[in-house]
Amino acid sequence: MTTAARPPEVTVIMVSYNTCALTLKALETLFANAGDIAMRVVVWDNASADGSALAIATRFPDVELIRSQENIGFAAANNRVAEMALTDWLVLLNPDTETHPGAIAALVAFGKAHPRAGIVGGRTVFPDGSLNIASCWNRMTIWSLFCAATGLSRIFPDSALFNPEAIGGWRRDEVREVDIVVGCFFCIRAALWRELGGFDERYFMYGEEADLCLRAAEKGFRPMITPDAQIMHLVGASTKRREDKMVQLMRAKATLVRDHWSAPLRPLGIALLWWWIANRRLVTGMATIFGLSKSAGMWRDVWRKRSDWLRGY
């Protein structure tokens, strides 16, 4: 669907999977609040079983809807749509989001004003308006994984020293360079997307945007965040079980270590991931004895599947 008489300058890509009501709301707020910008909107439905495709086609007949016969994952779905894009800009937008006023126009304008960023993102909030920090991260390092494994990141969440991946304490309320822009609200010039080859499709879900941003950084780009573009993001709506999401996240982390760390450091990175989950399993298991933890079951399941996620994708 093209939203204005003038040629579109951005293709907005949404990948849906069993998020029918959320996807409809995401599209509704996208069209209401994108701002003064001509968009082409494409929804790729990953073989949803909840009637998403029919509902989208009925409610938004002018949206370009692609009905996949199988769930090919987030990375591959975005790649397929991006391959067909004729616009100068691409914006990836999750189906569990609600666009705030002017968000898409502000994000693209920011990308144009900061060409060396290469990839730009905005600010995300929860439904109650409180900050959702998961619009961006810094890359994993030996120190950041040590802090996660020892619990320092949980003890001092607002510390940039002890919670470096989450950029602890930063409210996402100023323009800033970051290592990783999250794929829920992700803007990139189409030419750079093609230069990088799009997402690495080994990353079925989670980690694909981190890999792309790190590859962009290798070419001299510095991804950035602007608070002038804001959305609401629920996070993880298409992954219902917390343990399934954590297993996928850990698999992505193991793959990122192998893809982006130097050969001598990779074994240490994998060992720190193992230690992290081992520690969470031990601590929550002990806390359960005293009735202080409700997540022990999740961490037990993630620990039991360690041979799976440690291999990565």
C-alpha cells in the first residue's frame, strides 16, 4: 500500500506471526501517526494459524500482504520483502508495536541527516508510557558477559559499568551512537542493506539485527538512536513461552560470539554464556526453597537445553 500520491520514499516491512489483534493495531497506528511521509507498507505473514492474514486483508485491503505457506523466520521474511523494495529507505516495524505521532517521518529524516550512522532507531516505551530500554544495546564483550554471569548486571541495572550491554541508566532521551539498533523499529538506507546482504538467515529469530549492525560497523558506520521517533513495543509477543524465548536468545548470543569475536576469545565467550545460565539456574533453584523465586522452572529448562543453544544457529 502506498500512502500518498507522491512516490514512496520508504518501504515499511512488518512480519507477523500469530499476532492478529496486535498486527491490526500496529497497522492502524502506523497509518494514523507515520507523519508527512509517503510509505509503501508490506506485511509478510509467516503462516499464522490465528487468522492474521485474513484479518489483515479484510481490514486493510490496500496493504501489500504476502501469505507465506511456512514460517521462514524474521530474518528471511524481511530479506524477501527488502529484495522487492524500490524505495531509498527501509523501516522494519514489529507487529506488537503502536506508532506514536510522526515516528516514521522523524526516523527517516534522522537517517538522512546522519548518513554515517547507516542504521538508525528510535525510543520505545511500554503501554503505560514507561521506558522500554530494548530499542538498542551495546555489543557483548568479555566484561559484559562477566557482569551478566556474576549477577552484577541485575544488582546494578542502572550502572553503565556493570550493565554495559543495556547502557545502564540511559533513558534513551538523547541522540547517541549505539552498537545495536533493535529490529522492532529499525531504519536503514536500502543501498546499505543490499551492500551488507541483508540479514544473515541463520539467525532464525533474535540476533539478526545485532549481526547486521556489527557488520555495518566493520564498514565504518555508527548506528544511532533518536528520541524524536517513538513507538510503543510490547516485546516478544510472538514468543509465548519465556523459556523458548530465552533459548532462542542464548542461541543467538552463542552465534554472535562465534561470528564477531576473535578466534582466541570465542571459547571464553561461550564459557561465560554457560556460566551465566548455570548461575541463574543455581540461584533461582536455591531461592525457590525459600519461596523467593517464581522463575526457577524457566531457568531449569534453559539449562537442560544448553547443549542445543551453546551450538548456536
